[in-house]
Amino acid sequence: MRDPLANQAIISALGLQLLALLVREADPNNSNQEAALIQRAMMLMLERAHEPLNMPRLASELNIGYTRFRELFKIHTHTSPKQYQLRVRLDRARDLLRNTDKPLKEIAQLLGFHSAFHFSYQFRTTQGLSPKAWRKQARSRTKPAGSQ
């Protein structure tokens, strides 16, 4: 004869897991919704890389307070929203420097920097080279063998 309580531990564990899932789905602050909110913020920052972005306004667009937005962003990305925005802009700047002949001033304007000087300063701070030197180095690495 089988012990009627033999599967009780498994049934209890499954019941607790189900209850936890139901509570998490009912909780408006659950991590899935938070992650989706941060993903949306990141997409908006990518789409608006050329604009000077007002982070409190972005938080408001996402129906969240600015302080909570910053906290969640840092938790999910390990960086602040402003630092992420700068990284997006500088990633695009590297792409433009490598693949176009656009002047630095135009790249700075395209990416929403206040000036070419501000762009150059931010670029040099993160890359260790000026945009002009970085462009020259990047292009020399991508030239086919034997070309001048």
C-alpha cells in the first residue's frame, strides 16, 4: 500500500511555485514589467540619439517617476540613463567616423552634442583618442592589404 503523504512535499512545492507566479503576475512592480519598461527606455534612447534627451521627461513618458526610473535603469543595466545615452551616441559616432567623411562638427550636431568641442571631449575621455585620430586609426586597420 502506498503512503498517501509520499507526494505531499512535491505537491506543496508546486503549489508554492504556482502561488509565487500568480503573485508576481499580479504585482505591477514585478521584474518582467520593470525589464520591459527599461527595454522601452533603451529603445527610445536609441531612436532619439540625435536629440538632447531630458531624462525626467522620458521617465514621465514611461509613466514612472524619475527617481524610480533611474533606480530601475541602474539595476537592469548597471549604468545610469545618462551614461547609457552617452554610450549610444559614442557608438554611433564611431560608426560615422569609420564609415563616412562627415566633419566632426556635423557628427556632433547629428548626435545631439552641444558643440564639436563637447563631442571631442566626451569621445577622447572614453576612447583615449581624439575623434580625428580614432578615425585615422580605424580606417588604417580596415584597409585591404596593399592599398594606400
